[in-house]
Amino acid sequence: EVYFDLQSGSTFTVKTSSRNVIVRCRRFNLKDRGDWFEVSCFEGEVAVSYDSQEYTLQAGRSFNLISGVISLTDTEELVPSWIEHKSVFRSVPYSQVLDELGRQYDLEIQLEGMDKNLIFTGSFTHDDLETALKAISIPLSLTYEVSERVVTLKK
């Protein structure tokens, strides 16, 4: 994941392993995590090329490709949430939330008794594991146990 804050008038192409992002803007964020690809435009315009199509985003819009499904959404943020030490999710599979929690806290996450593809909207902080766990478990009526570097979430 990378955040670009550029001089005005910059135009170039960012090439990832499978997608191109044509940049004609000043501020945008790009996330490429395997089956989750996201581009959010904060100022200017960004074009995302995918599967022989181009999707143009104005400021305040995001392109999301999650497990092969494309969605174009609004973003109210002025900068990516990770800059403010939190992760924000809008209608993503719960597995993506768990992957990000594991990445942020260097944990192995185990899920028992629920569908990891359940759609989740919410957020968690990057500076307090207990608060983060409550934020992703309470809305789904889950309990959790922490043992060493392993977190188990249960229905």
C-alpha cells in the first residue's frame, strides 16, 4: 500500500503485477493485496485500467476489486486511514479485515464458527490491540482469545 502526494500536473502510470493506474492527480492511495486491489482518489483524477476497461475516478471516489468483484464507491476521507493509524472497511469480506488485523499487529488470526466471507463495515485502531479486537468482534457477537501471537475469534 502506498500513498502519493504529488506536485500538480503530474501524469504517469503505476504498474502493479496485474493492473495499471494512470495518474493525473495530486493525491491518491493504492492498495494491492492479492485479491484486494483498491485505488482511492483524494485530489484530482485517477484512471484504473482493468480487464481492457478504464475506470476514471474523481476526488472522493474509490475503485475496489475484491475477489474479482468491482465496485466504485465514495470516500469521505481526506487521506488514507492508515496514515491516521487505523483501518477502515466499507462492505468488504470479513477475511480482509482479519488479514489486515494480522498484518498490523503481527498476529495469526483463527476464526471458528462463522463465515469469513460475511460482509463487514467498520474500523479498528493500530495502536491498541484490545480496542481493535473489540471493534471487529462486538458488532458480530464474537468472542476472542489471545494466546502469544495467535488470536482466535469464535461465534
